[in-house]
Amino acid sequence: MHALPHDHTGSRIKRLRLERHLTQRALSDLSQVSYSALTKTEQGVLPATPHVIASIARALRVDVASITGQPYATELRADELDVLIRPIREALDVYDLGVDPEIRPRPHQLLTDDAEELLVIVRAGEIKRAAGQVAGLIQEATTAAHTADSREGWLLLASTYRTAYDVASKLGYADLAGTALSRMDWAAQRGSDAVVGGMYRYMRALIYLREGQYRTGERLVALGLSTLEQADAGRERDVVTGQLHLGAAVMAGRAQDKARADGHLDRAEEIARGTGEAADVHWLSFGPTNVSVHRVSVAAELDQYEDAARTGQGISLPKDWPASRRSHHHAELARAQMWTGDIDGAFKNLLSARKAAPQQARYHQTVRETYSGLEAAKRQLPDSFLSFGSWLGA
């Protein structure tokens, strides 16, 4: 039996539409999603693209998570990840309470080493491990920052908040991710670091990208670029600037603005020629490879799936590229191949996404939507396809 047969994105769209007493034609008009695409998405014949999901969410006045079904509570419970979320929330809540008299923080260098290790763990796709450690480190770093009241202490705390954002966003907790980012900005301001401020605006823009609020996201990108102008010139500033352009390119692609998307990609490529591969600079994975990977994403957002699949198949990922980014790329390539009719190639890339970072792939919206699309293709697929579906919905 295939996984996810009843509660898929299309069925949730239908349920929300009926709750608002809307016909399919009315929702099509409100969302500017074609009637044919809407009906087939509701039936599960077509997978929902991020653009369709965001457009329908805006029309129905719900958040994207209501349509995607995130966070995936059943799977989180089975993986014992749900119990790790509350401690993170509690750690984020005490940011302004000052020194906790019951906590004796370790020396700054030891805390810094742990914070850096958590960033590496997330990039390796070990979400559960990061989720289990970050709350305690936030609490310790919070007291350390209030005690020392130094630039280094506040920036260390900002780093722990960033990891909380990474964990929350990868597990589908959009509200928690937003809270973590607010704390990151709060700490970065006390550390007076323009580069971290630019990163904050990049990550916040991604939240608005997922919600389909492209105009707000574009304003955040512009603000981030302006903030970075206050930073010292150098590779660090260039990397974050380039990453902002990549985020803006995906946003423009999802808004179906090809000219703007191409402009941001070209600017990012120009910057990447100067920085080279800089995967370890703030762990943003920026460089020529990431620019090429984003060209695949943007082409898919523009519904240019043939171009996306062709470009994606021609990319050779560096052996030391972070597993989380590798997994994400395979998921994006699988989506493009599915839309071109390359069912076997798409499934192979889903398997590659799982192999690279299984915990991330299990909760990745693109992986789930692509699986649903392959399932709807009604093609003879190997037994491993059914096994993959069971793994997603276990």
C-alpha cells in the first residue's frame, strides 16, 4: 500500500476550500491558479508546486503549513523529535531575563567550539542530534552573554539562535523558526555585527519566501544588502552578499519574474568567481557550485523543468559539499525530472536525497510532493518505491 493516500496536499486544499464555501472555479479565480491545475491538484493527479501552494494559501488566507501539513506530527513522534521542540522554545523564551543563577557557563572558547560543531552537525543532516543539544547550549550561552556583555558573547549567542532556526525550519516549525530569528537579530545587534545582521535578513526573507509573501521578502533582501554595506570589505561580506542574491533569485523565480531572477543569479555568479568555493564561511555553502544549484531551483520555479533537469544533471557536486545541501539539490532535481516525465530518474534522485541526509529528506516538503507526484503517475515502479513511501509516512 502506498504511503500518504488520503491526507495529501490536494486533499487539504479541497478541505480548506469547502470550509470557506468556495467552488473550484471561485478559488481558481481568487488564487490565479488555473482551473485545470487546481482540480488535478485536489485529485492528487498533479503535485502542488511551491508557487501553487503559496498562491492558494494567500487566496484562502491561511499559512502555507495549513496546506502542506507541516510539521508532520506523526513522523516526528515516531522519530522522538517532537519532545525536543519544547526545550528549544523554553530556551528561546529566557533571552532577556539576564543571568540564570543556577547556570555556570563554561569558558567562552569551549562554548564557541560547541556552537560551531552544531552548525557542522546541521549541515551533515543530523537534525535530531542538533535538536537534542541546542536548547542546553542556548541557555548556557545566554547566561554567558549577559555575564560578560561582550561582542564575542553576543555573537556566540546569535550563532546558537541560528542553529535553533535551522532545526525548526527543517522540521517544519515555521513559528519557532521565526522566533529563533528574532532572537538572532536581538543578539546580533548587541554584538554590532553587520554581516550577521545581513544573514539574519537573508534567513528572514526565506520565511517570507515559503509563505509566498515575495514583496516583503524582496524588501528584506534589499535591507540585508544595505546592512552589508556597513560591514568591512572582504570575503566574508562577499559571501553573505552573494547568498542574499541567490535567495532573491529563488524568490523572483517563484514570483514568475524571470528577468529579475536572472539578474540576481548573474550577480551571485560574478561574486562567486571572486570568492571561490566558500562552503565554510558562515556555513552558507556559497560559491560557484551553489550558484549552479540555484539555477536549477530557479528554472523549476519558473516551470522550465526541461532546463532545470538538464542543468541539474550536468552539475558535479564537490565531495566535501555539506550533506544537507546535497540532499536538497537531489530533491530539487527529482522534482524537475518528475515534471519532465523522467519517473525513474526522479525516483533515483529521491533515493539520493535520502542517502545524503535521511533525517532532512524525511521532513522535506519537496521530497514529499515529488513522491506524491510519482505515485500519481501510475507507472510500474520497483518495490523500493513503496518502501520509500512507507518510510516517509511511517
